[in-house]
Amino acid sequence: MRRKLAAGNWKMNGTGAGLDQVAALKIAHPAPGVDILLCPPATLLARMSDVAGDSIATGGQDCHENVSGAHTGDTSAAMLADAGAQYVILGHSERRQDHGESDTDVRHKALAALSAGLKCVICVGESLAEREHANTLDIIAGQLAGSIPDTVTGENLVVAYEPIWAIGTGKIPTLDQIGEVHDFIRDRLEKRFGPGVGRSTRILYGGSVKPSNAAEIFAVSNVDGALVGGASLKADDFSPIITALENA
């Protein structure tokens, strides 16, 4: 059985004052029935890891492909691990769009993360134009093939499907559309890595997940959790999503 995962991406939000939300989340879920992950800005990672303790995992939002060097403003996977991270998000659409990251870039970062002992949350997803031209599965297939290293296992890989047009817009694909992509991802993983890795890798859905729609999304085939943006910033918003996942 794959243990479900509720992951929160704080993006470029949050200061030390927001760590009280992590403490509140711990109180609300003292013995969670699913894995909980929060990925704050790098400035908060060490402090959040201290507050989170053992019940909530923490992660970075990106890492550099090199262990160290003259890369001003970047953070290595080893640095994330040193700050307490267990995971790192890679290939998020905002990184791909805003920073021009390619599938090859994501794969190199993933290799660095694996070398540092981190688990990779590798994001894939199509634009609205790609969806409208019925290219969704082709886009996803290419991203999976190019972004995921050959050396992953079901323990250190998480795939997050985030349709770009649904992130922060309030729009979500239909449940059938979500199911189609998640089933496709599962099939691709099994064909490439075999049933061991393919069936044990968790596949998350991301894109305007909120308490009001979480339960129906979690009922969809091969949805093992969610990668949540804005709703993960406050315990009162994220906690009902976690509870919905526990009850799925």
C-alpha cells in the first residue's frame, strides 16, 4: 500500500511569524494517518524543521544540480538536507516557466537531490493551449521521460501532476481528466521501471486543491495525495485537506 502524502508548497510566502501555523497543524494532527510535507522558502527551512519535529516532513522548493560552487543565490541539495529537509520539489511549472528550466535541468537536479539523500517531488503538467490541442498525454510522457532519472525508487520519487492552467486559478480539470492523466502516469512508470517502482511511487494532484473539493479529487484513481499551494499556508485551510486524505 502506498502511504498517502499531503504536501504543501509555500512558494515565496511566509516569514518566521508563520511558523505558528506549523505548530497548529501539529496539534490538529498529532498522529497523522498520512504523510505531511511542508516546503517553505529556504529562509524558513531550518526553523520550520525544528518546529515540525517528527510528525511533519519539510522540503525545499528547488535545488542546484551542483554540490557547491560559484552559484550566487542558489542552494544545493546538500544544504537543504543540512537544514533538515527530507524532500525537494523539482520542475514546478513556475520554475520551468519563470527560469526556463528544461526536463534535462530537472533530471540533473534530481540526481543531485538523490545523492544528498532527499526524496524528489517531480512536477509535470500541461498548459491550457496544450490541453486544448489534445496534446496533454504527449506532454506528460515527454516530461516523465526527460525529468526522472533512471536510478529512482518508489521510496525516493513522488510525481506531482499539476495542470499549469489550474494552478492558483480556481479552475480544475474534471475528475475524469485527472483520472486519465494519473492512470497514464502510473502506466508509464510501470512500463519504464517495472511494477515494483511503478506501483509504489506516489502520484499527487496539484492545482487549486481546497477543502471543498479535496475529497472528490482523492477518490479518483491513482491519486495518492495533493501538492497544495495557497491553502497550505494556514492550518485551518490545510488541515481539512489532510483529513479528507486520511478518510479517502
